[in-house]
Amino acid sequence: VEDSSAQRLLELLGERLAVRYMQTTYAQSPCFQYLVEEGEVGAMESAFGGDAAKRASQLQQVDALFQFLASTDSKTIAITASADPGPLQRAEWVEFMSLFFNKEAEAMQVFEGIRDRYLCHRKQVSEHSVKPVVAWAYYSSWSKEWVITNAAYKHYYLRDAGAQLVGSTNADMKFNTTS
């Protein structure tokens, strides 16, 4: 598993223990972090500057490799959930992942639960007349600028949470604070 969204999808399906190797740098799940610490899941060798022989050996030991990018390798399955702009569209990827584990019925229940809770919360906040204005910002040490980032998915999350995003969707704003 090289894609962090795939990690979450596997957990939602109860398939955490099906993972043999994973990209550990971006492992958000405490359960996956624990499995790595205990040696139950190994660190996947990077395709970019890693030990090619070690990576080839790891790939021989697995049935499939879930990663963000498509590949010519027959074991690679692209999981591009994070490229989907809408929150519910991202959650719907659990149904795709379920196909590899014969868990379509479980995935449908998982997705319906996520969808129902999400829509319920969205409806509740839509009834509030005051909408906070939010700037999703970070400091770029590379460009030495503050950036207000307005990726489409951030717009959806904030809109559905009853807030308004500063600026236009898909148009980042940059501010240099040096004189």
C-alpha cells in the first residue's frame, strides 16, 4: 500500500491485516503505525530513489500494490480517491476497494453510513444564518510566502460545514511578508 487513502479504505473494510508492506511516511492510522512498530507490516521500499532490488522482492511477495499513480506493472492498482474533489465521492471509493476482498455488501453499508451522517450534518449547519469565513493557509518555506489554498475539495468541505472560503475555488492566493 503506497497511497494513504487506500490505508483508510482498507481499515473501513476491516482488511488492515491484509497489508504486508506500506509506505509508512504518511501512515495516519495509529493501528497501522502500531502494526509497523510490531513488525506485522513492513516499510515499502520507495520507487523513487529506493533500493530497486529490495522493492522488486517486496512486489514478488504481494498480490497487489495499491498506489495513487497508474503503472504498467500488472500488480499495481491505482487508488485516486484523493483526486476526487467531493467528500462523498472520496468516501465512495470504499466500494471500489471492496471488490478486491469480496466485501461489496459491507462497503455499501459503510458508504451509506458515511453518506447519511455527512448529509445530516450538512443539513444541520445549513440552517445557521451566520457563515464563518475561513482561510485555509500555510507558510511555504520554499517560496517564503503565505499561501491561502483553495483547492476544490477544501471548498466542498467548508461549504458543507456551513462556512465560506476566502477567495475563489481552485485559485490560490500568495502573500510575501518580506520587505
